[in-house]
Amino acid sequence: MPKFEECLQRLEKIVQELEKGEVPLEKSLTLFEEGMQLSSSCRKELEQAEGKVEVLLKKNGKLQAEPFESLTEKSPARH
């Protein structure tokens, strides 16, 4: 699985390509699909990191009322 930073860089490139609007439809769909997969793996990596942060905080006995805020909380609730 690619590193988080690499995923983000690739995602930015894809967004730039799509925003230019010069890419043929077929290629746009391919880029969009790749972007969705990258986005998904970035989210998984962030959630794992969040879990590690909370575990470390608990080990130190300092889990505050404000745990590491995840990106999923900012997006609409998933049911």
C-alpha cells in the first residue's frame, strides 16, 4: 500500500488533471476511479493513525474529552 504522502500527492495531480478539463472522458473516468481508491486508502491510514494516537493517550492516562478529531466526523454521518 502506498504511503500516505504519496497518495495525497497523486490525488492532487489527479484533481489538477480533471480540473483542466482537457482529459478525454474515458481517461477522466479512469482518473476518477483511481482517485476514489487513493482517497479510500488515505482514509484507512488516517483512521489507523487516529487509533494509535488514542492508544498512546490512554497509556499515558491522559485521554482528554477532546480525542484526536477524525476526518469522518467532519463529513456527513455514515449510517
